Amino acid sequence: MKITSSEFVISNQDVKRCPDSKLAEYAFIGRSNVGKSSLINMLTNKKSLAKTSGRPGKTQLINHFLINKSWHLVDLPGYGYARVSKTSKAKFQKFITNYFKQRRQLVCAFVLVDVRHEPQPIDTEFMEWLGENGIPFGIVFTKADKLKPNALERNVELYKKQLLDGVWEEVPPYFVTSSSHGNGKEELLNYIGEINDN
Ligand code: GDP
């Protein structure tokens, strides 16, 4: 699938105010600074559809984008940014869990993880929570260009192994991407395209 049109629709902090639409949606979430905005911009061929932020964790909004006039890409706030206060963390968790639990249009969540790091509890616990709540998800490894091919492969294998040693019986679908080099773009978009066509 190629993205030929992408438009911003609405931002909010309340799942009830998300677009009143039956279109399927695919959500992107991950730790602040993981490369989510860069990935969304790469996927949509836009320089700044999603705002790459110098101040991670600042804007905590559910952002809907209409893609190819046929599905919604949802940019969710980055989690785990130390400088966010406890109160706003709690508020964040609430509106984000509400989104996942209530949004019937959600088809698949993509959890972004920086391929340079080993699995962090904040990410794996979030994946477990998605699993417990029956929300299909895939893993998007980001910043693949920052590692040499051998190290990249080793890290992906380590990540898979740790998931299998944990609660998972099989590794969720995963994609190795680089927003600066374009890696993984086709695979990820084709995956969404295939689910969307069925
Ligand atoms: P977000 O906070 O998750 O939206 O992350 P951003 O997209 O703003 O990216 C955070 C930082 O990582 C920025 O300095 C980006 O330029 C950098 N970055 C994001 N994706 C990549 C990538 O694929 N390769 C490299 N080398 N840097 C990246």
C-alpha cells in the first residue's frame, strides 16, 4: 500500500471526542523520543504531519489523521517521560487506557521500541496489558540505521527471545524500520493494507 493522501482530522484527550466514523484505525504509541513522529512522517511522505518534538512528552493528545480517505492513523502520546508530573501521568494513563478499551474502530496498535535498547519493562508491561485486554498489536523497531547489520540482527533476536521467555508464546508481528533511511516502510504499510482489505 502507498499513502497518497493524509490529512490531520482532530486532536483531543477524550476518546468520546474522537472522530464519529466507522473507519478502521491503527494506532502508534511508544516511549517519548522513540521516533514516533519521524515514523509517521516517513509513512505518510510528509515532513511534519506529526510534530517531531524537541520537548518530548509535552503534548499529550490523541491525534487522528485520515489516510487515503479510507482509514485513520492515530498518533498517541509518548509515554514514560520522566519530567511529566505524577498527576499528568495518571491523567495520561486514564485517557489512553480509555482509548484502548473503548475505541471499537481500533484494529491494531503498533508499539514502537528503539532497536538499540534491550526490552524495557515500561514497554513489555504495556504489551502485556494490550494482550490481557485483547488488543492486537505489532512491534515497530525504530532507528535501525543506528546499528550495523550484525548488531541490528542480534538486538532483534534478543528482543524476540526475551518476549518468548516472558509471557508470550509467539512473537507478535514486528517491523524493523529506519525513518531516516526508509527501511520497513513498505512492510509496515503492506501489513496495514492487507488487514484493511480483509
Ligand atoms: P517521538 O518523540 O517519538 O515523536 O520522536 P521523534 O520522531 O521526534 O524522534 C526523536 C529523535 O530521534 C529525533 O532527534 C529524530 O531525528 C531521531 N530519529 C527518529 N527516527 C530516527 C531514525 O530512524 N534514525 C535516526 N538516526 N534518528 C531518528
